[in-house]
Amino acid sequence: MAPDLVLLTLGGILIAGLAMDELGRRTHLPRVTLLVICGMAVGPSLLNLLPAEVENWYGLASVMALVMVAFLLGGKLTRQVLAEDGIHILGVSAGVVVVTCAMVSAGLWLFGFDPILCLLLGGIATATDPAATQDVVTRGGYEGPFSRTLLGVVAIDDAWGLIAFSALLAIAHAIDGHGVLQVLEIGARELLGAILIGLAIGIPAAFLTGRLRQGEPTQAEALGVVFLCGGLALLFEASFLLATMVAGFIVANFARHHDYAFHEIEHIEWPFVIVFFILAGASLDLAVLPQIGVVGALYVVLRIVSRVIGGWLGGALTGMNGTQRNWIGFALMPQAGVAMGMALVAAAAFPQYADVLLAVAVGSTILFELGGPLLTQLALEKAETPSAEPSEPSEAT
């Protein structure tokens, strides 16, 4: 791709992102939803304004944005937050994942679909979109107990989801008659490997960060830690989301040479997030919506209901107040890249279900990326009052 076309495309995407941010300010719509709509409008499904080569950028843009988001989310899990809200975070996240797996898998099975397909879709349904959720929270200036719990839940939700998906994939292989040990090995490598990489990067980073310049780490230092952690996770086929989240958790809780570890990541994160969500919207094929049919419609309904019930149940068991537990499940609806990754893994393992899995994953992602942030914003408005002015785009997602 010619340099002039690269610069024109990136410039156009970033300007469009600023326009969507301003529209979000005026309409109070989540800017994530607006960015995805913008991407869909300029993508191949509608106006087709982006060069064909841009399709190859999405993988890199998504990883770069998500490693920063995961690092920041890990940084939200400070000892103070865990002491105050840890029981709610663990209870809600576990409740949502368990109930989602059970309800989606069992519900589809009761409607007569193949048990293996039901298990795979039940695992995929556990995935969330931490970038969209954090953006809604930060953009609205929410800093109370409900938003702290919500960010803590999305920080570890995908870790629980990966465990659940690996387990259901192993059960599906067992039903199919082969490959259980191999799937368990892959799941262990993704999870344990991610934790080890996060510790290996996070511990020295916590000791060294802030020493070069007193007060806070330099931009190169902060980005170096995040990208190194994410790159190692990808190299060793571990979960890059979990690895960078663990690193962020370690730095936030054990660094002693700066006032706040994440200013430099927050300052530079937003342009990456703009590119990520616009390219995510451009990559969605609207033609798949009619193809998802009954199984797709049931998947969407069961996922919504199961997350509401799971959030309420987890909140009730851990003593969360009534208003918060009534709305926490609604705040956990966004779904994006992690679900697509799970669908690709499942499709590779069971090619006979590939068309259905990918159609449902793409179709539901369109719906949950457009409507999910709206439900997250509604939940925050109902369960918590903003305690700060909205952050500027250059300073937060």
C-alpha cells in the first residue's frame, strides 16, 4: 500500500473518530456504537470507501488497542478496590460466565440443535468487549462502586470465559470421540502461560518503572512494557488479554517510584481505539444477518437473559445492593473480538459447524456492538451517578 494512501486513510479514520466523539457529546450516545456505525458505513457492506488493503490492518489494530485496554483494566484491580469490591467482582463475573454457559448451551439443546454446536456457542457467549465497556465508563465520568465493580468484572470476565470455553471445547471433543488432552493442553497454555508472562513482565516493570523520570513513567517506557507483554503472549500462544491484565495489576499494586502508573497509556490509547472500532465496524459483513436464522436469534436472546440472571445471582450471593445487581448484567452485553477469536478456534476444531459458528458470531457481534454500549450506559445511569466531568478523548478511552 502506497505511503500517501496509508496516511490519507489513517488521517481520515482519526478525523472521523473525532467527529463521532463530538456527535456522542451532543447526543449522549456511546461513542463506541457511533464508531462501529461509522466503520460499517465506510466499509465494504455500504459505501466501500476504504482501500481493500485496510482489511489487513484490523488484526494489528485490535491487538494494539486491546493490550492497552487490558493493561488499564488490570490497573483498576488495586488492593483498595479488591478490599472494597473484590467479593462482588468475583461473584458477578463467575455468576455471569457460569449462567451464560449453562443457559445458552441448554437452551439451544432444548430447541433441538446439535449438542456439540450448543456447547461451542455456550462458550463463545461468555466473551465480552472490555474496550467498549471501559469507554462508556470513562467517557461518562463514572467513578463510584458500581463502575468499579463493572470494570473489575470485565477485567477478569474474559479469563473466566477462556476457562469455560476451553472446558466446553474439551467436552465437545469428548462427545466427538477424540482430542480431549490436546484441548486441555491448549487451554492450560493460554491461561497459565498468560499469567506467567504477565508476572515475568509486571514484576520487573513494577520495580523499574518511574525510575527514569521521577513521578511517572515515560511514554516509551509505558508502551514498551505493554507491547512487550502482549507480544510475548502472542509468541507463546497465550492469552494476550490476560497477560497484559496481570502485568497491569502487578504494576498498579507494587510499583513505588511514581504517583500513577498509567497516565502515559491513557494519553495515547484513544487514537488506537478509534482505529480499532472503525476497522471493526468496517470488517463486519451485514449480509450475514439474514443467515443467522433461528439459532442466531435464540443465541442473542439467551445471551441477554443469561447475563442479566447471572449478574443478578452473582450480585445477590455476594451481598450487592438491589439496584446494582438488577443492572450489572445489562452492563455486560458488549461483545467483540474475543468472541470472534473463540469462534475461529471452534470452527477450526469442528469444520462441519464452521459456517453456522462464524455467521452467529459475526451477526451477534454486530448487534451487541451496536446495542451493548447503549445498555451499559443505561445501566450506569440507573445504578450510579457520574462523579466527574467526562474525560477528554486524548486522556481516556
